[in-house]
Amino acid sequence: MFHIRFSWKHPYAWRTNLRILLPTPFSRWLTKGRDCQERGAEHAWYNHDGENSACYHCRIVRPGQLWKSS
């Protein structure tokens, strides 16, 4: 049911997994974590706007197309 990047072992993945399972109005109550790397985990990048990469699990947005290399 879940892709491997949404492992329950990741410190913020529980939020991502719950957002998948809950209806949209409830899933919006779950905010993203601060920074995956601060918690010893890797970021899972996605295409934020064609130029920047954002992490599925935390609020970090970085320049570049990092989702292509992950």
C-alpha cells in the first residue's frame, strides 16, 4: 500500500502516511516536520515548481532538481 520512501521508521513519515489515509479536511491538520536531517533521516524529494525541490516529510525546499537524483 505504501511506497518504500513512506516507511514508518522515518521520523516524519507517520504524517505523510496518515495524510494518504485520512480524508483531505483532516489531513490538512497534520503539518510537516522541521528538518529530516536534524532527526538523522534522509529527505524524500519531489518537484516543487520545476526549479526547486521540496521534501515530502519536512518543510525544507532547496534549489535544483534533486528529485531526479533520488
